[in-house]
Amino acid sequence: MTTKLVQGYEVVIGFETHAQLSTQSKIFSRAPTAFGAEPNTQACAVDLALPGTLPVMNRGAVERAIQFGLAIGSHIAPKSIFARKNYFYPDLPKGYQISQFEIPVVQGGEVNFFLGDEKKTVRLVRAHLEEDAGKSLHEDFIGQSGIDLNRAGTPLLEIVTEPDIRSSEEAVAYAKELHKIVTWIGICDGNMQEGSFRCDANVSVRKPGAPLGTRREIKNLNSFKFMQQAIDYEVRWQIEQIEDGHAIQQATVLFDPDTGETRSMRTKEDAADYRYFPDPDLPPLLISEQWVEEVRGQMTELPRIMAARFVADYGLPEYDATTLTQSKAMAAYFEAAAKLSAQPKLASNWIMGEVSRRLNAGEMDIAQAPVSAAQLGAVIQRIADNTISNNAARQVFEALWDQAPAAGEALAQVDAVIEAKGLKQMNDSGALEAIIDEVLAANPKNVEEFKAGNAKALNGLVGPIMKASKGKANPAQVNELLKKKLG
């Protein structure tokens, strides 16, 4: 694989993603985690760090971490340690954040995805449990700032990659795949606008073969669109600084979507700056093999396992299988259409082609598709049994998409559209032969050229035949009869 260069520089990106876990209560207290409550109405004594309070581990948060580790082929640590990450900020009541440092709960693993038709792999360093901080609210209209501690103690899984990503396009593809995994297994709702899935990109550039450059961390990227814009700007900025003779300073930066630029927020801290040490209020987290197997037994079929099954059971290419397992809804739609039509590859082509095109144009999810999987399966059935041509099938599909669904079974609905629009293919060989004879008689030059060895001359005969049959002739049958008549 050739590394993509930008102005002669190699881009190096690592990701840190905070996925808010889907528990009903916080990681170390029983306070609720619902989004949108009035400020400071979902923070209990533990979250406020009142004297005498002690944290108690949320079992559900641990189980969600185990699920993630199983989903990406990680090692689940039988013993992991919670640490105190010390820093001062107004929305951090304790003056430290409970996190994991030296021994995280999830270690290693990888995320695989396609960028175009090229398969990519990003290795993970770790995924560790931690609590979220509160939020500072800056009210410009009254010139004051306030602190909302509703988020304080919300359970997070921080997912850290190796610096394996080499472009903004690859970064977005990785982030989308990770988003798919955490939402698929149900450990995170993935709502980027509400902060449930927050991405930080560590970006640096270097000349090919040189040591890693100094990185700058772009914080809190809350949309895939802004993610790509922010990384592209940061890459250009760093290259310009280096070309102008300036050294890159390690820093944390924010992306301003209004200007399309990143701006420095503070110098970037290293681990030593946080003075990590084991939290004396929390014992080591012990995870038995039996607990891991119990969680494994309760998990839904993973996207990578489902994709492998689609390859094995339906004979799909790996690219098709990976694309069709982008969401549970799409995978279910495909399986239903494939089973009903008994034509899995044709079903895959239609879903990845015409169905996706329509969904994208309407900015819809596949669950909102006006054409059901059963209806698509019925359309494909009629292609397979030569009732309609591919071109006629697109007309049937458009009619089903644009009109209110009729009563009755899907196959009956499809047949009704075929009948109403007169799209049924001409399969009467006698009638078709008569049309072919007329066309051959009217186009002696094409006949001579074909007999002289010009195979392309056949195309000049197929068009008039299809036109004479008003598009109802079976193209495969037309070609077969033509070749038979022309020897």
C-alpha cells in the first residue's frame, strides 16, 4: 500500500474517543444520566465530592466495557486498576478524575473497515473506564459563567488507537466504523450532538521515514463533517509552519466550524503532568473468565461475525458483506430480501445501488425506506424468472417507492405494478423471432459486418429489436436468437 503524501509530508493520526456508556446511572453513584435535565438536578453527594462520600463501581459499566473488548478482539484484563488523574478545573468537583492508567480493562484489539474498496486496519492501544467531568456554561449576555454538574460521574469508555491513520478520509472512515460498533452492540447511543460520542484527533506530519512529528490534539469533534475539515486544516497549518521554519509546539486545539480553522486552547499535558496514582477508595476491578463468557453469551451477533456469515452463507464478496452490515437495520433488510428472492448477490447489488441512492437523496435511514425488503425481494424474483427486464425492474421500484403501498402480499403488489405499466417481458419466441427477422432484413450492413467478424455489429441490431418490442423483449433471449440466426 502506498502512503498518501500531502505536499511531500506523511500525515500521522491517532484517535481518542469518549463513548458515553448506556447505563441508567453514573459510574460511581446512583444519580441518573438522562440528557437535557435542568442544571445540577442530576448530581448527588458522590458526584459533588462532598466529604465522607465514597464511589461504588457500576456493574453495568464494566459489562459494557467487556462487550466492547469482545467486539474488537481485545484482551479483557482479569485485574485492572482505577487511578486518580489530578488537574484543576472548575467543573471537576474532586480536583481529580477517576480513570484508569497503567492497567486498563480493555487491552489491544483492532478495528477493520473499508476506505473505498481498500481494507484498512487500525490497532487499538486500550479502552479504559472513567468518569466524565461537569460542564462550564458561559453566558455572554450576562457576562457570567456557571457550572453544571449533571454530567459529573457519567460513565465513559475512552478508546485509544495507535497512530495508524494516514489521512482525514481514513480518520472519518475509522470513526464511523467505531460509531457503528458501539451503537450496534448497544453500549452507547452514539449521539454526537449530545456528546455521547466525542472524538479527539492527535495530528502530526513528518517527512517519509522520519521520526514521528510533534502532535496537536483537536478536541471534541462532534460531527464527521467537521472532523474531516478540522484535520485537513490542521495538516495544512502544520506543514506551512514547518516550511516557514517554525517548530510545532504540542498543544490542545479546538476547531471553529464558522471559520474552518483550528485554534490553540492550551499547551498539551503529558501523563506526568496529571500525577496519576491508584485510587485508594476503589479496590482493583476483578473480571473472571466466567463473567466474560456470560457477557459473550448475551451479546448480539457482531457486525464482523455477521459479515463473515454473509460471505459464507450467501457467497457475497467481503466488500458487499461489510457494507451491508453498516447497521442492524440494513443487514436485516438484506437478509429478508435475499431469502425471499433466493438471489443474494442481486439483492446486495440493489441495496448498495438503487436503494442507497434513493435513501441518500432523501436523507433517510433504511428503516424509513418506502419499499420494504419483501417488495424488493419480489422485484428481484420477477427479474430472476424473466418476467421483467432490469430496466423494467427499475420502473417498478420507482413506482413502489413513490406511491402509497397497496394492500396484499408483496409479490401481488409488484405484479400489479408490472401489469398496470405493461412491463412484462416478451418471452414468446415466435413473436420475438418475427421481430428479429424484420430487423435483420432492414439492417443488412450490420449483418454483413457481424458475419465478417465484427462482434460489435451485433449491438446495432439489438437496439432496433428492443425498440420494436417496446422494450419488452428479453435481452438475453434476443442475443441468443440473434447469434443462432446469424450463425
